[in-house]
Amino acid sequence: MNLKRMLKRNARLLIVSFSMLFFFLSLTGISAAQETSLTELPNQPTVICQPGTTGANQDFCVAIPAQTTGGNLPGTEVSGPAGKTGSVFAPKTIDPELSVVPYSYAKLNLESFENAPLYGSAADAIAGTNPINVIPAGGIRYVSYVNRVDSGGGHYVQTKEGAWLRASPALIPTATLGRTFDTTPPNYFGWVFESCNPYREPNYNNGIDTTVWYNREEVLEVFEIVQNESSIWFKVGENQWMDRIHFRVARFNTTTPAGVLSDRWIELDLQEQVVMVYDKNELVYATMVATGMEPFYTQPGVFQIYEKKEVEDMTGAFEADKSDFYSLQDVPFALYHDQERAFHGAYWRAWYGFEQSHGCINMSIGDAHWLYNWANIGDYVYIHDPSGVTPTDPSYYGAGGA
């Protein structure tokens, strides 16, 4: 994997490391020695680059550039439903029971170059003798387990196939990001991508409102959108503006897209990392997701769901040296629409709103469950990137993966 791309990816992921670790531990009261958080990450810098910045730190920070939108000139308001008045914004959260799955997961805490030995018994696994097989080396490796034994400060689990290995039982995120709607909302809306104070004006020069604090994943109505040389700005309250770095917006459009031959479809905005669902040309649901990272982009186009799988194992590797190999057991609620690319639950992810996958659309378990229940075989999927960054030539794409 390209070193520069790997460092940027690790920097993005580190942002959530400590906050999510303490969040999970506070919920469960289980010590770090007993359980592993899904957000244990390499020790990398956590600098966020403002749009247009350069310098020595540029390769070691999360660079989110200012982007153009629909040909609007800097300083102009972006057209769309944002800015309407007289209606009520009434999003609903989804049923928390949708996040419950009958599986227990454990993470392999090994270096990416190490194979994971499998054993025929717990005693052999504890002793580290008589291995019967291995899980190949790779970056992300989780097993679904049915039994667990703790010994000498280590955790040993039995996979659903019967083999034993050393692995850390994982605390699975159960939070959902999706919102449902009885009718299409009057304005755009979105999610706080990173906790922050809002800016007083749509620029970086006039300071922040220190009396207001928005938490990550809060859902806010958008009353105005302005683009200028510094960023795209979203007005979320009186003298309260969020920039592109801190916010992801659902730019819904209830007009049937070209190529979609139905009044119900799923839309994926790759620029915003947002999925929107329409039924009878009304927005009924939206959530924040994680799609394919460079160079394993999620392919734009119009597709149809051709297979639903309630649960399945996923493995794959796409780098020439197989350094990105992943092995993920019992991945829930997969909706296949483009070769091996699918919408599915991602129990190994704790943060959404930026590209992380090998081409699939990763969702929280509860959100993937909601979409799985709603969708039918043959439903249309419309995927696009308003920024124009994602390649559109079909010859660029392989089969894709998780």
C-alpha cells in the first residue's frame, strides 16, 4: 500500500481511537485488559489540515479539501430545498433492537504480517502447541465465536467451525446514525462529523461561538449553504455555521434519477458519505456511511439489488502484496448490487462519514438492518459523486470487496 495513503488513512482513523475506547469502557465497566475496543489503532498524529494548507505536516494530517458543488461560484448559495420555512423538521431514530445480532465477535490482535494459528482444543491454544491451521496474515481479522476461555491474562475463543485461537472479545458498537421520515423534510439536514463549536460566520476569520457545542453524530437541520474559497458552509442555527470538515449533509432529491425505473430507490452520495432512501418519491430514511477508499472506490452508476444475505463471511485482498487481506466472519445484512459490492453492517467500524472500505458500503449494524428490511430484490441503487473525484469509467473497477 502506498505509504502516503496509508499514513493519511491511519491519521483519519486515530481521531476516534481514544474517545470511542473510553465511551465503550464507560458503558460496560469492563477493563481494557478484559476486552478489546474496535477502535484500537496505531499511534499516529491527529492533525486536521484546514482546506488549502500546505507544509511539512501535510502528509501526516487528515486533509479534507474544499470542493466545488454544481458549478457554483465562490460565495454563492447552493440551490436546493435548504432555506424553506413553515414546515417542521421531525426525524425519527430507528428501533435500537435492530442493532442486536446473535453473534459474538473477537479481534485478532496480531501484527498484520503474522498468521494466526488455529488449534484443535482450548488446551492446545493456551499452550501454543499442535496448530491445525492458520488464518492468513492481514490487517483486519475478526472471528465469530461460540465459546471462550480466559487463562493467564489471555482470551481464547472457539470459532463456529470448532477451532480455537487467541483473540480479544470485541465490544460491538450499537449506536445508529439513521433517521426516518414520515414525509420529505422541508430542508436539507446532516450529521456532525467531528464535535465542535460552530463558526459565527461562513469563514475561518471571525471565530467560533464558544457558548454552543455540537457532539459528533448530532443531526442538525440546514437552513442555508454557502460556498467560498475556504470551504462549503452549512448554516445550522442563528449565527451558527459548520464547515465541510465538521459536517456531512443529506442533499436529498425526490426527483427520480435517470436510469431508475421506479418510485423507490436507494441513493448514495459519495462526496457526503450519505445514503438516502426514497419510497413513492418521498425521502423516508437517511444515514451516514463509509464507502470505498482510494484506489478501491465504490463505483458510481445505476444498479439493482440482485441478492440479499442475512449473514456471511467475507475475505479478500486487493494490494499486490496482499498486505490488505481481511477476514471477517458473520457480516450481517448484505445487499449486493454491483458484483461483490454491497451495503452491509460493519461491526468492526466505530466511525462513519469518510472512505474506509474496499468498495462496499459499510453501515452500523442497526442501519444496515433497517435497510435490509426495507429493500427488495430488484430495487434500484443510484450512486454518484458530485465532487467528480470518483472515477466513472467502468473499466477502472474490479469486483470490489468489504
